[in-house]
Amino acid sequence: MADELILYTTLGCTLCEKAKPEIWPVLEAFGLHLKQVDIAEDEALMARFSTSIPAVGLGDPRDVCLWPFDQAALAEWVSARL
């Protein structure tokens, strides 16, 4: 079982900051820790997410929940994968 929720982000991502209040309750509900991954530090992630951050996942960058999402939608996404 995953123990962290990955937030694909980059410096200055204002939408990522808007997503965090939706993410925090989901972390608590599922006992997960938040790991922020800067897509600018990885060419493959930059190619994958350059126009679609914030995105959150459980480890597989091909299976992510893309913004816009709210707490309920994210909780449903996580629940289906754990």
C-alpha cells in the first residue's frame, strides 16, 4: 500500500497552491504523507505534465488525478487505488 501522495508541481505554480487545501484532508483520511515532486527536475515528468499541473498520484506518473479536483473527487480517486 502506498504511504505517500505525490504532488507533481513546479516553482511558482499558483494552481498547485490552490490544490493543497483539497489535498490535506485526503492525506489525513488515508494516512498518507505528501511528497512534492518538481517536474522541472525531470525531463520525462516535464514532458508529461508541463501543461497539466497540479497532478497527484500514488507513484505511477501514468495514473494521476489531474486538476481541477476537489476533496471528494480526490478521495474517491485515492480510494479506488488503495
